[in-house]
Amino acid sequence: MSTPEIPQKAPYPVDVESGKKYFWCACGKSGNQPFCDGSHQDTDFTPFAYEAEEDKTLYFCGCKHTDGVPLCDGSHAKL
């Protein structure tokens, strides 16, 4: 299994909109963190699709090691 790059060891706060889909970068290579920009081509990773259920601020994982994909679960504290 491949290991993702770690763009930052903190979550990305994002104001999401109800009904909108967000594609979380799983490889860590995107220049549009925390979201996919297609940089995963030639890797074992694919983006994770997340559809917001309500308007609110969510904290998307920045270290790419969360068990709660795509949201931060504090895994960055162990890296």
C-alpha cells in the first residue's frame, strides 16, 4: 500500500454548502488542498467524494492519515 504525502499536520477548515459535493485529496499531492486537482494520476490513490448535508464548517484532514476520511480525527498528532 502506498503512503500519502503530508501537505500539513493540521486540518483544513472549510465552509461547506448543503447538497454540494467535495472531492477530498487522498494522495497529498494536490496544489488545491484539501481538495483534488488530479495530481493523483499515476498513484494508487483516488479522491474521496463527500456530499455536505448542511451548511457548516467542517475540518478536512490535512495529513491524509485520518481513519475518519475525509474529516480530521486527530491522527496528525501521532505523526
